[in-house]
Amino acid sequence: MNLDQLYICFPSQKECIILLEEVRWRGLPTCPYCKSKKQTSSKTQKRYHCNTCNTSYSVTVGTFLGNTKLDLQKWFKAILLITRSQKEISSRDLANEIYVTKDTAWLMIQRVRKARTDYTEFLDGLIQAIDRGNYKL
Ligand SMILES: [Zn+2]
């Protein structure tokens, strides 16, 4: 994957979410709180209502991408930039690449580094999937 192609392969948040759902759940949504697979999907947004424990969730809940207001496209690009660079990418360089503040870039770098140990399998799967550039897997 050439980074210039990222926004062509993932033109909106929607394609990013489809990819995340494939990587995390193999396409079958699972409640992060009680592991139930019984859910009702929301028509308007990519959220699910768990019919077992009565909570709602999205695919990023309980992952290193949880509680983020940033576009997932920016995260995808950041993940590739952070994990591909031979020497560690600086927050200034990352900020310039994805148009966020230096502070935001710094926080993203910390999250991705931590994900390497805390969410190894998910992160590896995600990197491979983004690299393949096909959100439908
Ligand atoms: Zn549940």
C-alpha cells in the first residue's frame, strides 16, 4: 500500500469501520462487555445494541482506538507511518502528515506503541488488512 492510495481505498469512515469489524470480529459483532453475539444494529450509525446486557457499543470500544474523535482514516495512516518507519517517527512529522496538532500526534504515537504489547494480534491484523488496501478483506 502506497500511502497516497489510503484515501482511495478508504474513502470514508464507513469503509474503515467495515475493515475494523472484519479484523476484530470476522464480521460478526460481539459485545465487548458480555461477549454476546445477540445484537441489534443501528440503522443510522455503526453502533450495536447488545440484547443480552442492554448496552450499546461500536467496534472501537475496548481497543486502542476507543474514545477517539479523530477520523479513522487518520488513524489508519498514522498506524502505517508509525509502524513502518525505521527510526521512530517524531510527533512533528506525524502531525504534518495527517494534519493534527503535535500534541494529538504525540498521543497517537503513544497509543500505537502501547497497542504493540496490549493489542498485538488486533494491531497486526489491522496493519496487514490496511496494507492490503481492501476493506472487504
Ligand atoms: Zn452485552
